Amino acid sequence: MRLRSWKPTAALRPFVSHFAIREASLGIAQIYHPLPARNDCFLEFYLKDPFRVVNVASGAIHQAPRMVLVGPHTKRREDLIHTGTLKVFHIGFTPVGFSSLFQIPARSVANLAESAECVLGRSIHQLEEQLASTSVDRWPCIAEQFLLRRLISSRPPAGLNLAARIARSLLKHRGSLPVLELAHFHGRSVRQIERVFEDHVGLSPKLFSRIARLQTALQMSRREPVLDWSALALAAGYFDQSHMVRDFRDLTGTTPADFKRLQSETLPADLSDEMSHLSYRATC
């Protein structure tokens, strides 16, 4: 797997976290990758072989479209199968970035994994055509031009800056910052904080925090071949190991040890960090 990533130009940084390009030649090998809950939103373009998507509940498999929009997910719904030749362009948004740039309510993309054209219309198809006809090294520049045009035509909604500050605080504290403390710090009621955050991020602050804490635990678990789960739970911000196990069951559908085993059994170690945030549905 070859991974390259870029930060956007300064004007886009409140809205876009990064661009990334992933390339790999897997041949006939099939790599199964489980997908936990996550709190990010992103666009993906597949300029070679698309992924196959497995519905966790039913086991049904379908093929991802050439471009997809994925919103924050509150639990593990779909897993991926990687095979063939991968040539993927990724646009990652900040917690408030997608809804601000595209003027689409954040709640409407929560748990969404759809063809990007179904959600964003013809303009995103034109971007995909530009990427397909241009060298890989030009992709971030082309995407920036497209997003800067969106930025110029968009109007920052009320409460955007407050929601962005709340999200940064929650991520900085790895999900361990109580909403009441946030409300006191920003001089708002708990309900005001919750409403503003849900409007711009699509999740409640509490759920966003739980997912941030889960992602912290997953990152820590990938770095350690042998784990003391009790110590990891405390380091990741959980009250104790039982607290972590409950969250894992809710957000990944299984225990921490079983999820790590599933990752290690199906995904080579050098790919685990680089393919950790994708999920799609192919129909409009």
C-alpha cells in the first residue's frame, strides 16, 4: 500500500482536514476489513477497482460506486473487501466542514454511505471526470479548486464556529470532556450546546465523545501486539474495562479482543492504519 496525504490550503482548513491518495496492487488476494463506528465525514473516488461492501447484519455483498459520500456512523454497519488494483482519492472533512461547504444538514448524512452523485448532484460527477483524466499528483490541486468554489458560494451558518470549537475540545480530550463542562465554558445551556452541535456535526456531543474514545482505544490497540486491556481502557479515557467493553459492543458489535482478532486475522499489519475509515452503499 502506498499512502500519500496533504493538508489543504489555509482557506479550506476549517472545513477540510486532509486529502489522501492510496494505491495498491493486491491481485487476486482478498482482504476483509471490519469497520467500527466513526465520527468523520468524507468523499472517496475509486479510479480503478472499487471495493466490495458487506452488510454486517445480513451478509449481503454489493459493489461500491466509483464515488461515495460517507457520513459519521454510530455503529458498525458495513465491512469492506479489498481486492484487485486500488487507486483511491480521499477528501476528509472536519466535523463541521461538509455541511458548511455543501449547505446540507449534518443530520441528513449521519449513518449515510451513498453514491456521491445521488447526494451532491452533477457537479461532483464533473469533479470525478477531472480526476480520472488527470495525473494522480494533480488530484489535490483539482479538489482544492472545486472546494474553494464551494466555499465562495456558501454562507457560514449561525453557530458554526461554536460547533467547531466544541468538536476540537472533544477530540483534544479524547471524548472525556463532560457536556456540562462544555456548557459552562462556553456560557451556554446544555441543551443549546447539544442543539448547535447536532445541527452542524450530525451527532450529539455525547455520542461524538464515545466514538472519539473508541477510536483512541483502537489506535492504541494497533500499536501494541500484547495488550493489558484494563490499562488501555484507562489510558483511552474509560472509567474501567467494563465501560470500554460496553462501548465496543455498541459501536463495533463485538468485544475489544474479538475486534482486534478480526482485524489481525484479516488485514496485514502494514495496511491496518491506512484502511480504517471507509463504508459505502451503491444505490440512490
